[in-house]
Amino acid sequence: MTLHCDAVRVLETYETQHDLRQAYLDHLGAHPGGMWKSCTDGHITASALVIDPEREQVLLTLHKKLRMWLQMGGHCEQSDSTLADAALREATEESGISSLRLLHSSPVRLDRHRTPCAWHLDVQYAALAPAGAVEAISDESLDLRWFGYDEVGDVADASVVRLLEATRARL
């Protein structure tokens, strides 16, 4: 199964955000290359909110290019076999935590936003950090920091707050 096929399967079974879900499916139907950064009409991206439920904290990255506190995530790569794999790969690379695991195999939310390269049609997951996890800043980040649930709204935009709320509802 190709990553494109996996994305269609994931989106077809995603049960909320119906209009946005359909927009993602329409995009993939119209753009066979809609998974890749080279698709300038927009492309699917994968992200994961790294969460430590025991400490009631999330790990956010201060994105180097966007200069915003965000969840870990980014472009899909040819080596990704599923969207969930892409999200976990991105979270691992950007957090430096090698033993993350996804909270669920299905997405938590969808979020479409404009970036300097194109529209990102982000498929958002949640990743659980193991006890005692130690993060390491990647070259894509200016900073990496744990924030309490109640602090996220003070540092991040509404999309990250919505992702945290949806993740907490699934815990």
C-alpha cells in the first residue's frame, strides 16, 4: 500500500471534522502527488503532540522558520509507509526521544494552515513520552520545552490548544 493510499484510508475512516476531512480527500483525489512537499497546491503533512500525561505536560518546539511554539511534525517522506509512521518519525526526530509511542493509530485532529512553502493539510496524532524522557533539540528548532497543560494557551496558537484539548479528551 502506498502512503497516498494509506492517507485516503485514514481519512475515510476519520469520524469528525467532516468538511475538512472531505477537503483533504478531494485534494488527494485531484493531486496524485498531494502527499509531497513538491505539490505547490498544498500537501499532506503529519504531526504529533508529544504528551506526558503523568506530569500533565506537553513538549513543544519553537520552530526555526516559523518562530512559533508548535507540536512536532512536518513533511511526509518516501520512506514513510503510513501517516502514523510519518507523525511518529517527525516527533522522534524533532524531540530527540526515541521511545515515543502513539496514543492511538488514528489521528486526533486535522488542521489546514498556510506556510511559506504551501498549504499544509496536517494530520495530527498524539505521542506518549515515556517516564523520564529526555528531549534533545534538533536542527529544525530554536528551542524545545515542556509546558503544563494550562500554559499552552499562553505560548502557542489556537490550533495547538485545540490539538491538546482533543488529545486530553482521548486520554
